[in-house]
Amino acid sequence: MKRQLIVAGNWKMNNNYEEGRELIKKVREMLQPSQVLVILGTPYIHLMSAQSMTTDMSNLKLAAQNCHQEVSGAYTGEISAAMIKSVGADYVILGHSERREYFGEDDALIAKKIDTALANGLRPIYCCGEKLEVRESKKHVALVSSQLEAALFHLSPEQFKEIIIAYEPVWAIGTGLTASPEQAQEMHLAIRKKIGKKFGADLADGTTILYGGSCKPNNANTLFSQPDVDGGLIGGASLKADDFVAIVNSF
């Protein structure tokens, strides 16, 4: 099964309204038609504007960076999946390591968010990955396997088809460190095998698995050349149009 190649930018808490519009304008001007799906993961304030700026581009889509697990209610300051969908976004990033670390989100909560996102027509980009001490103790595969089980393995095969996986070596985010192509391939293959045991080889082979740890223009090609690396979830480099589009063009 041919997998969708994806480069998704995660702006995190960066760019005011005008800065965001300027970045989107530059990205869309530089993007060429290709087989790569490009997703912009912006703060909430940019989603409606970004939708109007990208609606004519079939390979440029939008993602929110989080959503609440409940459909609606008295949750001051939160954003629902339905709200995100209503402004034209098709994807939502869930389980990012920063949400886990700074906001105490665990896979039981993330599983609820996954369900709510799917019920509202959003495709989750589910993040999983290990910290440095787990990697050094050689328990990284076991940890990521447990994350997949807890957050995703309650889904039906039809639901799971909507999931995109993003492997984040947490020790390589914002540290300047990057997993080697071999380390990335090892974990991506382990994730694919884990999915295969639960949902079957065909579904596993069709699942897009992104690398999400300090991917830059100078290393994207070697990472993306690995057989089980289907693109990237890009942090800092997504804030510079030149760098981001260079990564998109790295396949």
C-alpha cells in the first residue's frame, strides 16, 4: 500500500496574527505541486485566516495543535474539536511531548481526545516517544509500544486508518540533538510492526509515520530516505518559510 508522504509544521506558541499571515503567504508562494502533503499546525488564532489563504491548494492543509476531550461545556479557555473543524482544519496534533510534560496529559486522556477528534471529522496526528533516560536504558521500544496500546488500540480498523503517527525522540526536541537515520528507522519499523500485530500488515503498511525530532534542511533527506520514515513533524524549522519548504522538497 502506498503511504502518504507528509511534512507537518508545528508552530507551537509563536507568531502573532500578522506574522502568521506573512509566513503562510511565503510558504504558499514557494510550494510546488508534489506528492507531499503539507500541513500547517498553527495556533488557534491563525486557523480561519490560514483557511482562506490556502483553500485553493489541494496539498496544503491545516492542523490545530490540541483540542479538548469533551464535546462542549464549561471549560473556560479550551477549544473543542467541532470548533476546529468549523474553521476548515482537517487535522489536530495530539499527545505532543510538551503537552505531556507541561500539562500532565497521559495516554488515557489523549485516547479520549482521539475519540472526540475522530467523531468530529478531524484526523489526529498522534505523538509518541521517549526521554533520554528511557533511550539509554534501552526501554524505548517498550515505552512507545505501551503508548500506542494505551492511546490507539481501542480503535476499530476503520478508525485507525485516520491516524497519523509522529515519533518524537523527546531527547532530540529543542536540544540540537537528532536521532540518527538508523535510530529513526529502528523505531519507525518497531511502530509499524506493533501496529501490524494489532491491525494487520496491510493497515500497518498504509500508516504514515512521521519523524519529529529536530528535523532540518541539512538532515531531512537522510531521515526521509529511510524506508519507514514517511515525513516529519517540524518544529523550529517550520517558522522559517525557506527552511520549511526545503524540508518539503527533501524527498
